[in-house]
Amino acid sequence: MTLPHERIRSLNKTRDFLFSLIRPSMTPRVPMSIRQEARDCLRHYPMPCDLEETMESESKETRLKAKGWRSGSAEDFLSDIEISHIENLRKTK
């Protein structure tokens, strides 16, 4: 099973690889068609802040599933509120 931080590391490495493909100074022998394809892939590729948000929401969903809640149900919504409230209480202590 792949852990969330492993997925993020893989996505970050892939982004770095694609960036290297579009820079002629780093990859001088790469054909222009490959550079353009890499540029197209990067156009909507997630940035690090997007990945952090995804990891946080995935972590929250994992906790809810562990409690037996189905994704998208009213119970999930209420549980989200409870989790947020408990986390805020812990921060104030």
C-alpha cells in the first residue's frame, strides 16, 4: 500500500523531471516535441500547496472511514465538524 507521503514525493519528483525536460540547459538533446509535451503536462500539474491540501483531506477521509462513515454522508459532515472542533480545542490547550 502506498502511503500519502510516498505519493507526494513521487508527484514532486515527476514535476521536477518534467521541468528538467523543458530546460535545454539541463537536457540539451531532448527533441522539441518532447519539451512541448512536458510543458503541456505541467500546465495543470499540481503545485506543492495543492498536494498538501490533498494529503490533509485524504488524511481526514481516512480517519472518517476508520470510524465507519461513508464518504459524502451527513454523518461525515457532522464528524468533520466534530473533528475540527476537537482539533481546535487541542490547539488552545
